[in-house]
Amino acid sequence: MTRTADGSGGDGATARPRRADAERNRQRALAAAAEVFAESGIDAPMSDVARRAGVGIATLMRNFPTREDLVAATFNDAMAAYAEAAATAAAAVDPWEGFCDFIRYVCRIPCHDRGFAQVLTTMFPGVERLEAQRQRALRDFIRVVSRAKAAGRLRADFSPHDLPLFLMASGGVARSHTPALATAGHRLAGYLLQACAAPGTAPLPAAPPPRALYQALEAGHARD
């Protein structure tokens, strides 16, 4: 059965109303998950989330039977905001400024939310709404790239699939947990944007196949 982003079944069945205390526990769990995942990533122990929420692990698991359920519910709004940012960039009057604004936005994500940075580079094929928003964002980012190239401002060999590399680079800075280096993420974005500007000083090395890149990213998350 395909799951919706809140972890419920997607078969159209009407859920029974939650008791007030059960709903409070669910909201506490989501708030705690947002904090724990932002600090430690989406592979943080579920027990850490339960402890932060002040509920038992059994209560957490009743609301979110799998880690995927909890991740999907926690980041549904963030993924929608990400997709909206891509749509805004695609509609920018100045295509290059739209590209730059979106790259700056993406490079800030790991500095504030390690978990969401991982979500952006991890596939969740069983979570329909999360993946739909991701695909919407990708389509709009492809438009951003095409418009910036057509305007002669973005180097011709830039690929939309280079975006995960930018997330990895800014994530490496953010993992230092040092405020000064986290601020340096803005400087990193500046360097990256200068490297992206047309015409480019030299051709880029060949890119790996997108599927292989995402598989490598997921393997890297598992080792962190």
C-alpha cells in the first residue's frame, strides 16, 4: 500500500478521529523528530526522538510504525517549501538571478537542517506525496537551468544533477558544527556560483550517471 506523507494509508479510507491526548503525543513526536533529525540526520535513533518528545518508544511507534513514516511526516512541509522555491526561481524575471537565488537557498539547507539535506538526496519511493514534491522541484529546476543557459549566463555544461554535489559540499561545511564555518557556507555558495557562470574557464570533467550519484549519496549517509 502506498503511504501518504503523514504515514497513513493512501487508500482513501477515513481515519477515526484521534483523542486529544493522542494527537498531542503525535505533535510532540513530530516536533522532537524535527529537532533530532536537524541536528543528527535522519538515521538518528528512534529512541532519541521518543526521549526528546517525552513519550515512550511504543507511543512513537504507534504513530509512526517505520522510520520512513516519521521522516515523511516530519519533512512534508519542508519538501513543499523546497518545491515552491524551485517554482519561484523558474518564474524569476531574470533567469540568472533565479538560478543564483535557488543555489544560495539550497546551500543554506545543510547549515540549518542536516536531516532535510539528507532527505533531498535520498529516494522514498513508497511515500507518494514526498516524491511528487521532489519531482515537481526537479522539473522546475530543469526549467531554471534551461532559462539561465538560454540567457547566456549559465555555463553550457552545467547539469541539473550537479545540485546534489552542491548539497554535499555545503553539508561538509555544516557538519563542523562551528558557527564561523557554518557562516562560511555563504562564501562557498559564492564560489560555486562564480564557477557556474558562463562561459566557464575550462570544460568540466564528465558527470557520473544520476542514478549512480544518488546511490553513492545514500551509501554515504549510511556511513555518517
